[in-house]
Amino acid sequence: MFYLVRHGEPDYSERNSKIYQGFGVNLSPLTAAGIAQIKAAAQDPRLAGADVILSSPYTRALQTAAVLSKELGIEIAVETDLHEWLANKSYIYESDEKAGQSYREYIEWNGVYPQGEEKDWETSAMMRERALRVLEKYRNCGKVIVACHGMLIQAVTGGGYPACGQITEYRLQ
């Protein structure tokens, strides 16, 4: 069983300053409230006795995994393909304006390109595929915690957008 945990509330207060310009926004840590959200999630009995905590490489997910690891005494493995949705699937940095437009299109078209069109952004199916490749590697573990992102959780489960610190159960088919 996989327990997908959306990272705690991030602190984007330094967005577009210092090293946080562009992709650097993914270096943003959790807020104090975000840390509290994850400490509360760690008390959920479903997480006890997990075999491993997988984490996205982004700071907000890594810090989430670190808090869970400390609270639960479980090792962390970083899986780079558990990263957040890509506004440009070619890994090219997009301006905030362009990334925002891509996000609005993603939402408007429910994560699917309009028929006959190709877009720069990553579709829901692309996110799901890359995440499932990671989860497949851990299929034989009894219980796995995954510290990751809301859009990724939606893509994998087909469910709603989770709140910060929310736990979503998922079983591979």
C-alpha cells in the first residue's frame, strides 16, 4: 500500500528573490504551520511501520519526508521522478507569466491537450506514467509513504486535489 502525503504548507515569501528566482522557487522550505501539518500527519496510524519514505527532490517534499522520518523512524529515498508538474516538459525554465498560462490551460483542459494539439506542458497522463514507474519499483514493499505534490497525487489517483499534509491511500493495480 502506498500513502501519498502532500507536502506541508510551503513558504514562498522569498519567491523571485535571491536564489529563488525561476526554478529556485522549488528550494522554498515549509512554514511553521507546514511543519505542524506534517507532524500531525505522522500521528496517523496508517503510516506506522512503513518500510520506506519516498520523496520528491523539491525542498518542500524533502522537508516533509524529513519530518516524517524523524517522527516515524523510517529511512528516506529520494526519487527524482516524483517531482511536481512541469510547465515545460522539456525542462526549460518558463517565466512566471508563461508558466501561469500553462497551468491555466492544464486546469481548463483537465490535464489533457485539446484534440490535435501539442503543448509544452506536462499532461496528467505523463505525470501519472512517471510516478507509476517509481511506485512499481517499490511494489513488493508492504507499506510505502510518498512525500510529494498535489498535482502528482491527483494524476496518480484520479481524485481531488489534496490539502497540505493530507494522506491519500493508493494501491497499484
